[in-house]
Amino acid sequence: MLVNIILASILVSLIAFIGIVFLLFQKVLLDKILSLLAALAAGVLMGQVFYHLLPEAVSEFPADKVFSLTVLSFVIFFFLEKVFYWRHCHDTGCLEHPFGYLNLIGDGFHNFLDGMIIAAAFWENVSLGWTTTLAVILHEIPQEIGDFGVLLLAGFSPRKALIANFLTAILALLGAVTGYFLINKITGLEGILLPFAAGGFLYIAAVDLLPEIRTKAPHSWQILLTFLLGLIVMAVI
């Protein structure tokens, strides 16, 4: 189990280098790619919440506690976003993160939580662990590209931005290992982390990704179909 957890968190951490895409595409094409990725990520995250995380949590723990923790998690993610000025900006020209280091702090905390969530999912079963990893990766891709652009706007060189993004991303590995050993010692911790993951994923999909893609492409069937594809993938898995 620990090998799977470490491998999954390393894969998530390596997504930090996807920011190099920022330098390879023109802005118009990159915006279109990011919109489709955001739609796919939203569908995958929603599917992960309702087809995997919540059913798994409810099968193991009292439903009232699971749903209460899910709502609490949603509120906590909203609070953290306000505290850290932490928004998953997918626009390479985003000006909402004027301070690169503040963005790195919020992103590092986020990655640490992702690692703990991955550990909790693998603790339940391997298939849940890998579907959770897929969900994390898909929402990390547009975020990391956006964060890379933010760091460039903050005055980082491309090399320094990539390294800084990776150093914060590797905190997912630290979170995963920490989660593994805490779950091993604290009875019922996975009963907290699974609904916490559900609330977090639901927040990212509903509050961040869906409004953004709706605003950018309100009449695009490609966006809708890509979102549905994400849901279908999670349902089939």
C-alpha cells in the first residue's frame, strides 16, 4: 500500500513541470486547452465525489457524520481560499495572485492536503486510491499551468518558477506519507479524510471550475461534452 501511495503522490508532484506548456503555445490556443482541461477536471471531480468517495465513506461510517464533514470541508476550503488569496487561476494572464510567494504558500498547503487525501483513499482500497489520484492530477494540470504564469508575472524566471512549483508540489509526497502513518495510528482517521476530500473536490469543481468554464464558453458543446466525459469516466471506473 505504501508503495502505491508514494508512487501516486510522486506522479501528482511531477505535474508541476506541466507549466512549461505555458512557453510552448500561443495564448489563444492555451486558453482553449485549459478550458477543456478544466471541464474534464470538473466532471472527474464531481464523479469522484458522488460515485466513489461519498459511497465509500457512507458504507464505512454513519451517513450523518459523513455529510456533516463534507459540508464542513466545503466551508473550510472556502475559508482557506480567502485566507491565502488562494484561487485556482487557469488564465495565464491572471492578475489575482500579485504576490508569487503567497501563491506558493497556499499551493503548498493545498498539495499537502492532496497527499493526505490520496493516502486515505488508498487505505480504503487500491482502486479508490488510483481514481482519487486521477482526479487530483486532472485538476492539478490547469492549476499548475496557471500558477506557473502567476510566478512569471511575479518576476520569477521560467526556471525558478518551475523549481518553485515543484518544491511546493512535492509536499504532496510529504502529506501522503504523513497521512499513511497517521491513519495507521489514529483509528477512524480515514472516516474524516474521505468526506474531507469529497468536500474539497466538490468546492473546486462547483465554485472554481464550473463557473470559470461557463463564463469563458457559455455556448460551447465541447465544454459540456468534455464535462460529461469526466463524469462518465468516473461512473465506469
